Amino acid sequence: MNPAIRRVGFGLMAMLMALIAQLTYVQIVRAKQLSRDPANFRVSERDYVRARGEILTIDGVVIAKSIPSNDVLKFRRIYPQGTLYAIATGFQSLLYGATGTERVYNDTLLGRKIPVELNHLDSILRRDNTQNVRLTIDSVAQTAARTALGNRRGSVVVLDTQTGGIVAMYSNPTYDPNRLSDHNDKRAKAAYTQLIGDPSNPMLNRTTRELYPPGSTFKVVTSAVAIDAGIVTPDTPFPFKRTLQLPLNGGTIRNFGGSSCGGTLSQGLRDSCNTTFGQLGLDLGERLALGGERFGLNGDGPPLDDSPRPVGSRGALPGTYKASQPEFARDAIGQAQTSVTPLEMALVAEAVATGGRMLVPHLLARVEDPNRVDPNSPMQAPTTWRTVMEPATAAELNTMMQAVVQSGTGTAARIPGMQVAGKTGTAQTRKGAAPHAWFIGFAPAQAPRYAIAVLVEHGGGQGDNATGGKVAAPIARDVLRAIFTKPQ
């Protein structure tokens, strides 16, 4: 054979093999990644061939559904409640893909993921296998969260302490997902450009994706770690002080308003005494950092069925106490290195309520066949994410947190006829900015059912006088009262 022809033949064979390898890589190795890429318009258009399943609240309010479209695409996704459930449902957009539960349960809503049950085998033979997704969110709780928070920036999250389900998850500012699901490219692009350019960041889920200093709500964690470690009990006394001198020339910690406080650990939590808990942070040392990691700090966020996933909260780092003693004292009162999501602090309250367990938080209650709605079908079973304290420690903290609401800084969270347990927080932020206002808690205290976390950024405009007791506690009260007084 002519050497030149042989070289051409080898070259053609090499190119053919390279083409086969590339096609194999694209169609097999990257198939799943490409099918989920929002920029893949062929896949996006395929998703509009038929109506997606509905997304509903636990009490049956439709919060996302498909309607016939009068354009090239057959169906358009709409969100009947507008801004109220935006951070839970997310959106589905031809241009920008999907977020939230629309993304997490996309295959279920489109009928690509069918639960095979022997008594429902006929569902596999149907052409339309779309499924509905029922969330754990309760419409009364969600509406109450929006009303109570008002126009203030922040978030409210409520957890069912028996199941781990998210009963309310509201973040403000928010946005209308209908603007992004618009089939008119110009309008959808204009809406997206406006939303991502808005300095208030309305598409941010402040409940799971933003970190804040927790302030004095973190004293619940510090107390749990110290009681579990056996270095204190609720009755351990601390001296009355106005300021705590920190080691290594680290300055001082002052009590709110320059007041003098002390007494037992229980009194320190009730009165939110900074000098007591700053000293406790120094006494704990490395154990504070290790205990914080038991609560989920310095790791990935909770395994929530949401997209994007929650960010991880941060705290004191193990192995750094010797050089960072002043920071550890401040970490113990929820400042310095400590920054958390509101969901993390709701889980802290939940852990006290459940006897020491953080449950896996989740938005999905169950998947439903719209042609076979069974009201008795099982809900998602609760599972434990972390065990963070001993049951005896949780019981003691429950009593201590009841005192906070009965006669301490959290009296604005009281509900007549019901014992509420809680903890307020007033977290210092950047220099010159007003503090964040916090409240975490649960009710009823004797038989806990719901845990809550409320965060109001910079006190909701009340300036340096804003506190968790004045601003956040009344929001928690109103939301919990709405849940417990709704018609059953």
C-alpha cells in the first residue's frame, strides 16, 4: 500500500475513533449533566409539552400549576399566590431553568419518576404520569409569617418538631416567580435583570442562604455544651458584673445597656447576661468549638430538599483557643467568628424541644397521584440529622428558656394559656449599623410541637434601640398564635 494512502487511512481512522469517543462521552458520561443544564433549550422545551403536576401546601392550597398557553409552547407555569411562596417553590423558566422545589422535584412533577406500587401498576401504563408534590408548608403559618414580618427585611422559619417538616419559610424582600415564567423572552429577561440587580436581593432565601451573627440566641448552644460537659448546672453561680476583662489584652465584654448582671446560669440566660456567658466561653475553651460542631457549625448546611442547598453555619474553630481566647468569649455570646442561618437556629430550638435531636428538615410531605388522591397515604417519615445534647440537658434548657419568656427578655412572646420557651438575641453587626433582632423558641413548652426562628435585619429600622425582645419576639408570638388558633 502507498505510504501516503496508509497515513491518510490511519488519520481518518483516528478521527473516527475520536468522534465515537466524543459522542460516547456526551451521550453517556455527560447525559445527566446536560439534561439538567438550564441552557439546554431542547430539554427545556420538552418540559412544556404537557402540564407539570401541581405543588400544594399541606392544607391543599395550590401554589404552582400549569395552564394552557396560547403560544408555541403548550403550557405555562403560574404561581397563584405570587410572592408568598416564592422561596419554597422557586420558579420554572424557559430561559433560566428551575430553582427550589420546582428543580428538586422536576422529574416527579413531569412524570419521569413514578413510585411503583403493586396496587397502582395501571399508573405506569397511563400516558400522563405527572405527580403532584404536597409540601409541609401550612398556608396559615406562611401567611402569618408574612403579615408579622411586614415590610422589614428578614426571615421566619417554623419547624414541626415531630416530623422535621418546614411549616413556614418566609423571606423578605421576596419576588414574584410569575415574572420569570413568562414565555415572552423580553419580559422574562427584563424581570430577571431587574431582580438580580436589585440591591435588596429579593431572590435570596434569607432563611437558608444568608449568614448572620446570632447574638444571644447562641447562648442556648453555649449552655447546652457547658451542661453536657459537666462544668456547670442551671444553678451554678456567676458573679455580678458590668464588664468582663478578656485575656491577651482582648478588651472587654459589656452587658446590654451597661447593666450589672450575674447569678445562676439560669438567671444569666433569662436576663441574657453577656459577662456570664463570656466567662463560660473562656471556661469551655476548646470544648466550645467542638460542641458547636456537634450542632452543625463549620460543616455543610442541613440536608434540605431545596435548590440551592442551605449554606453551612460557622463558629469557633477547634485548635485555635490558645491564640484566640477573646474571640472564644465573644463566640459564646454569638458574636466574633459565629455566623448562622435562621434555619440553623430553628434547628437549635428544635433540639431543645425534642430532647436533644435535630431532625432532617424537609419541604416534601408526600408525592401524590392526581388521579388517585389518598388522604390517608403516609407522609415523609422523620429522621435524625444530629444528636446534639443529652435528653437531661435539653430538659433543663427547656425550663430555662421558659423563664426567658415568663419573666426575662422574651416576655413579648407570651401567649395566654400556653407556655412558650424561647431566647432573644440582639446581634451587633458592622460598625455604624443597627443590630439584628432575633428570637428562637418553641411551643407548647410542656409538649413541644413547633419550633421557630425569627430574624429581623438591623432591627427593622428601629435603630440602636432595637432588641430581639422588642422586635423579633412579637413576630414569633403572632406566628405561633396563628398556628395554634387556626381551624383544624
